[in-house]
Amino acid sequence: MIEIDPTASISPLADIEDSVRGTLIRIGAKTVIDAFVKIKPAGGMGDVVIGAECAINSGTVIYSGNGVKIGDAVAVAANCTFAPTNHAIADRTRRIRDQGFQPSKGGIVVEDDVWIGAGAVLLDGAMVRKGAVVAAGSVVRGEVEAYAIYAGAPARKIGERGA
């Protein structure tokens, strides 16, 4: 099921697939979905819920997997990937594609007022707290603290200076 707030702006070149298994895709008020954004129910039964006043830029791919929840006023730069699922790989006697998926690590949660830089990848279990910044090209697998800057190394609070 796809629910798009009437004040949201969806490019005609965006691709939002409806689920055949009942996954919900919800896009909030005044959110902008740019051209060549792909939202795809795949890899699980989780919902994709995008809050109000977000900007999802060109080339971003969001899979439903174990669920993606994006808060309000989140800016997602170009070419980001939200992949809230992982393939099972333990059985060497079977092809990876035939093994299904690993148990959920909680999906992906991005709280309000977050900026995700170009080319960032968020994986199952990623939790980006309010006001955080994820630097371009980062891979997020765990928690990024509120108001921290994360660049693939230990996060630091916004405003702190490096050594």
C-alpha cells in the first residue's frame, strides 16, 4: 500500500513500487522525492515511513527489508542506499541467493533533523539520532548519537574540534 500526503512532491521520474505482500510505503507532508529515487519493497515485510518536510535526492534507493523509518525534516543527499536486510550466507552447500535473509537487526531508523551526505549507505540496525550528520560516503551499521558528525569513524558531537 502506498500513501502519499497530497502536499508531497514526487518527481514523475521517481519509482515507488507497490508491495505485493502488504508492505506500507508512506510519504509525509511537504516531502520532496527527486527524480531517479527508487523505493522498493524487498527483502522482508518492513514498512517505509518517511516523515514531513524531508528531501530525498536523486539516485537514492530505499528497500523496505526490515523497515525504514525516516523522521521529519531529514535531508538525504544523492545516491544514498537504505538496505535494512542482509542475505544469509552460512550454508556453503547452497547458493547465497537461495538462503533467504538473516534475522532482523531492527531495520533502519533516522530521527528528525538529520543530514545524510551523498553516497552514504545505511544498513540493517542503523539508528541515526536527532540532529546528526552522516558524512558523504559513510557506511552506518549501528547508532549515531544525537547531534554527532559521523564519518565512518567514532562519531563526534557537532561543534567539537578534531585533535
